[in-house]
Amino acid sequence: MAETVNTLVKIRNAEREGVNEFLQERFAEVFSKVRAKQKDATRTNYSGGSIIRPWGFKAVSTVQSSSDDALIVKLWGRPKFQLMGYVAMLLMIGGFLCLVVNPIEYWFCAVLIVFFYIALISERKSTAKKINQLMEEVKIRFS
């Protein structure tokens, strides 16, 4: 299961559009490709990532008005499996099938499976860390 990162920030003296623009710029700087969809006046969905990396990201930001003339930004994000991740999984399945058919001749497939698994897990942790870093930057920038 992918790690979900959550943030809640109360902002004074800021505009909703400025907060959304800052979030989109930061996502674009951290990840190579970002798509933003405005669901309604308060909610924006972000997704993206590189085609050559197995994990992308999916994030949702909600900017709501508070009673004391401030904005409350709720932001959550998580890593999302990309196309390259599915290709790596297919290679792992193929390696496993070769290993089952003839383990003596295809011993290197076991090594391939282990390397792909380690790479997928470390890439997921790296993506979650990038999302967490971005959330911390939002806290620092707007608090």
C-alpha cells in the first residue's frame, strides 16, 4: 500500500489563486510533468510524474475560507503506479516464469526479480519523500 502524506495549514493574508499557483509550480519543479484539474472552487486535483519512472504522484488540495479571515489548506498526496512500473512488474513476472520453468539455466532471473523489487520499493519511498518535502515547503511558505 502506498504511503499517504497529509498536511493541514492555516494561512493568513493570502489569496486562493496564489496558493493554487504556488502548489502547481512546486509540483512542476519536483516532478517533471504535472496535470491540475479544478474540481470546484475549493478543490484541485494534481497528478503526474515522469514516464521513465515507475511511480508518479496523485495529490488533492482543498483551500477553504475560515471564520477569522484566513484560508485553510488541506493537502494530501500519495505515490501512484505509472506505466514504467507496470513494465517492471511484467519483467518480474516473466523472470519468475523463467525461473519456474528451468531454475538451473535461468538462475539470473531470481537476481532480476530481487533487483526490480528493490528498485520499485525504493522509488516509491523516494516519491513519498518528495511529496512530504513539498508539503513541508507549503507549511513553511504560508505559515
